[in-house]
Amino acid sequence: MQQTPLWSSIVLGEAKVGVYRSEPFVLGARFSFYLAGHVGLPEQPGNEASYVQLRLADSGRIVQKVYPPRNDTASRHDWDTDAWKRRKGFIEIVDLDSSGSFAWLAAGRFSVPGLNPSERLGDRLLAGEIIADFGLHRLNADVLRLLHTTKSKQLRSRLCLTLIHLKENLESKSIFEVGAEIIASTESEAILNRDVVDAVVAFDLGMVKKFIVKATHSMSRQQQSRVAELLSVDQAGTNYLFELLEAGAISTVVLRSATLVEKLRAHQQGALNSSIDQYVKAMPETNLELNKIITRRKELLLLADVNVEDGKRVFVKNCSNCHQIAGQGVQVGPNLDGIGNRGTDRLVNDVLLPNENVDAAFRASLISTVDGRLLSGFVRKSDPDSSHVTMVDGQGKVILIRRDEIEAQKKTTVSPMPANFSETIPESDFVDLLGYLLGNRK
């Protein structure tokens, strides 16, 4: 019997659930792998909560899917992928079974070698950690050599962290650590090249900050919380965190962590503590029912075989009055070319929770007029000498307001985008819409 490392969901216990998603790879005429595991108790029908599936990278469409063989011994699966030859796809190993018994799967020996777990990678990751912990400065050159030859983003990230820890008297250390961590991300095009590695190795603070901001565009809530936690350990990082909060790159939702808030207050800056109070006060309220809807729709996206053309029609109907993709639509809000690089978690949140991450350049304004009207929407930039202000409301309607009719104008911290798409876009349409958006990665 061949002893081969597999990606397995049993490692942390059978009750745990999750998804392993590979990086995109080029498909050949055939694709094979080995799969073991279970889909519920042997005497009961399979629950279909665990499976391996192949998706196309440009659309998210599921083109192949298989369930575990209900056996501890892995069996071979061979898929005909000739219809998608030379296109990019990715593998998802999904375990949504939390029952605690006969609730695991394991896959490996993929015909594309880069998809398989590597014992050598694990050894090198551990070596990077040991070099940092023991301050082995004499190995600095070896770390650099490996950093510039490895293709593993996970190892690049670890080795950058090692170099950061070996650098003596490094200022803004927490910011560089965030830069190193985002290298391992698989969602953002911003870090799919070596530029951020070069910036960290050169200890170029300005460039590292630039890449962090770019990476925040695709960060989930959990990833943003991780960034906030890392930055809170020193004064430079804390100041930078508040820059990110002010710009809308990081959501104020991270301040729901009492531990984080206490760490930030411990820096004992009066102005900073005042900012914390303002952000906490303006934080979006928790909507438990909406959170359930968001969780369900993310799960549906894992299971669904989306219709991209239908998704495009949903976009035209609901989104194109304020957003553009590939030159189609009206550019009031942010351009959505490449929106798919944000990944499923972040994109679902951005659509259903538009007030969590609001770019400072696209925040809504409130205008009260001398005749008692209160108008809300995005105010377009205009010539200050113009006699009118142009506002676009949440439905994309353009409103012209005479400057001499404005009593007060104030920029808010919220988005002009409607916050009720969970109600106005049916579930099936939403899944197709997300499939269309996720396929836009260029």
C-alpha cells in the first residue's frame, strides 16, 4: 500500500467543517486523483455534505464533482476535462458535515503535482520558524536564496517573516509583518507576483503600505481582524491601522473585539482614544438575521452550478446604474473590473453589507436644503464655481441641486449603495450574480 500525504479534513476532528481551495491551474485533457472518506453513517443514505469538485476559474462553474467512496482506503478518480483543455480551473475539497462521525474526507495524488501536499514544504516552513526564533543571522543569505527560488506563496510569506525577525532595530515592524502575511493570500491579484516580496526584503515601508491597501480590497472580515490584531502591537502599526480605518480600507467592525480595543487604548494617546470612541459609535449594528442569510448564500455558492449569462442580466438590472464592468454600465460608484479577485467571502459581504467597507472616496453625503428637503447619495466632484451640485442616489437617479438652495452638506461614513439586496434580489438570482462577478478577474 502506498503511503502518500493527503489533504484531509479529519486532522482537527470530524466535527470541523471547511473548504480547501487550490490555486488556479491549467487544465489538460484528463485529471485524476485519489479520494477517501465518508458521507454519514454506513447504514444511512449519504448526506452529500462532503465532496471534491472542479470549477472553472473564469466563471466559477462546477464542471466535475464526486463524493467520498465511504471507505477509509482512497480510490482513484479519473475525469475527462478535454472540453476545458488549456482553460484554468481550481479544485475545492469541501467538508460541510459537522456530525462528528463518518464525517471526513481526504484527497491527494493529484495528476497536477503542484496540488499535492508536500512534506518538504512543511520542513522548510518549520526551518524558517526556527531560524527566526533562535536569531540565526548567519543563515540570512540562505533564507534569501530560498525565498527567490520557491514558488510557494506560503513559504515566501514565512521566509519574509523570518527576515523581518532577523532585522535588528526595525521600526514599523508590525506593518512589515502584515506585508509578509498577505503574500500567502490566494484571493488578491495584488500579491500574485513578487513585488510585495521585494518590498518586504528591501524594507521599503511606503511600498509595503501600498500593497497592504491593495490587498485589503479582497480581505474577509476574519482577515481584516487579523491585520488589525497584528498592527495593534506597536505604535507605528496602531497609527497605520487608523489610517486604514479612516480610508475605509479596513472596516470599523474589527473594533467589535474588546481585546483589540483595549490593546489600542493601552498606547495612551488622547487623540487616538477619541477616534476609537467615534468609530465604535458609528459602527454598523449587528443584524443576526442578515448574518444567517449571508452564511446561507456563501454555502449555496459552494454547491451551485451558476449561470453566468443570467448573472450578467441580474447585474444589468440591479447594478449597472451605478457600476461599470468592461465599459458597460454607469460609473458612479467604483469600477468593478477585476472584482472577482476579491473572492467569495469578501464579495458576498460587500454586496449584502455595503456599509462595512466604504472607500472614503465613495461615501454618501447628506444635503439639507432651505426648503426642508434632506437628500442622501453620492456627490460627484464638480467645479466649485458651478451653480449646481450633482448627487446620485441609491437607485442611480441623478439629482441636480442649486448651491444657493443648500443649507448644509455633510459627508457620512456609509455607502450610497442600497443595503437591502438580500430582500430585493432573489436567492437564485443572487447566486448567478455572484458567479458572474467572481468570473471577472482581469
